[in-house]
Amino acid sequence: MQFAQASQPNQDEPIRLKGELVVLDAQVLHKKTALAVSNLVREDFILYEDGVKQHISHFSQDKLPLSVIVLVDVSGSVWPNLKSFERLRRGALEALKLLKREDEVALMQFAEKFTLVQPFTRNRDLVVDALARLDGRGQHGTNVDEGILGAASYIHSASNPDSRRAIIAITDDVSIGLLNGAYAVPTTHAEGEALRELYESGSVVCAMLHKGDQTDIDDPHVKTGIAKHFAEATGGISIQTSREDIAARLSDMIERLRQRYTIGYSPSNTGRDAKFRKIKLSVTPEVEKREGPVAVITRKGYYVVR
């Protein structure tokens, strides 16, 4: 999948192992409160790849710039009228102020198909203005797989090859097609294709989920929980929201992104077999004695590029 802005070579090197470095974006949360655990150090983490312990060579928190795609589901079940879009636009500027000057943001929309509305920019006003151009008219049905795949493909266009990459998907997480007025399975790329693109781009999916008009449809042609699944697979998070508090929740999501840790290592397995390698990241027993039970959230693995 090609974009005009995506022609820069080797934009994904830190994630795809061409530089012999695998980079993880991880969050540590208290299990009881879901609040972030801050002020951890490199020695607080234990990392395994395919069951073999790895040496963590790079470590930081909120040091690397962010490249964020705001991916908005523009289907009628999510945004029944223009007033709903305006609420998102009014609150977005405040949310984007939480980003650092060097962070960049792009805006994409999807329903049946995905569209790039605003390319990556550090100008927050351009993103807010672009929100006024969101429009789902003329699209029939919703395809979450397609939207996530489009965002994961475009995120290779990030201007900084060392940035942390995140896709914030605002959706009711329902994929549904229409054929002659009846529900039908959406024409879609395989879910595995989107997931592989996410792994290869090093992207974290964060899902902002709210109940739309079609959420409770009981039909075998309707797929639900797709964005939530991608979030779990890539080490992102899912939060529930509504049209009324979506701006505040967007601020919360960006703040959570800034609290994440960046962990890098050079794999002891130097082969290039193009197979999927499983990652397990945890904290030491001493951390849990000090902090109580915690959850370490990161992506489940990566593909080696030959």
C-alpha cells in the first residue's frame, strides 16, 4: 500500500531490526487502579525473546518524540450529525497541547474506506482545522480492519525514524457491510495483514471505544472488537468513552502515551529467518513488592526483515 508521502527510505529501521535494534514501547500500570507506574529504571525490567533472556541496552521515558495518527471512524453509527464532529474539534486543540513541540500528528478517517485528511505535521492548528473536513457521506458500511491497515501503512511516513509511533482509533469498533440494503460481510483485507503491518511499523494501537448506534446488532455479518484486539496485540490500551466526553478522554490517552517507557535491545538471535519472534517483558519481583501487582503492557513480538 503506497502513499505519496511514504517514499523516504528506511523510516522504520529501529523497529524492523535493520539497525540490529528492537525498540519496545511499554506501559506499566497498577492492576488495582490502572494508574501508570512512573520512575522505573532499566534494572526494574526483565526481557525475554523466544524464551531467551535479553540485555536491555536502551531505556528512557518520554524522551523520544511521538508520531501519532488520530484515526476517526466517520460512519453514521459513530457521528450521527455534524454537531458531534464539532464537539471533537473543539476539544482536540486542548488535547494536542499535551504533546511536545517535536511531536507530530496526522489525521485519517475511515468508514468503508480510509482517507488521509491531514499528513504528519507539528502544527496543531492544521490538525484541528482538518477535523472540520471529516465526512463519511457516500460511504456504506464500516471496515475497522481497513482503517487500521491504512494508518499502519501511512505511519512509515513519520519524519523522525526514531519516533515512538501510535495510532489513536476513535470508533465504536463495529465492522459492518451493506449489500442491497442488507447486512453483509465487509470486503476487507485479512486481519492478519493489518496486524503484520502494525508489527513491522512498530505501531501501538490505542482504542477509544464508545457505543454507537450499531454496537448491539446481533448478526453473523457484523465483526466487533477489532480495534480492541489490535490494541492488545501491540501493547496499547482501550478506554471507553462517549460523544460527550471524547475530548477529555483524548487528553487522557495522549497523557498515557507520554507515560510509556522506551526499551531497546539487540537480539541475541542474529538470524534473519523472517519468522515472528515472541517478546515477554516483565518487572522484577522487587518492583511488585514495592508497588504491588502491576501489568506490563507492550507488543507481543515482531517480524525480522531479511
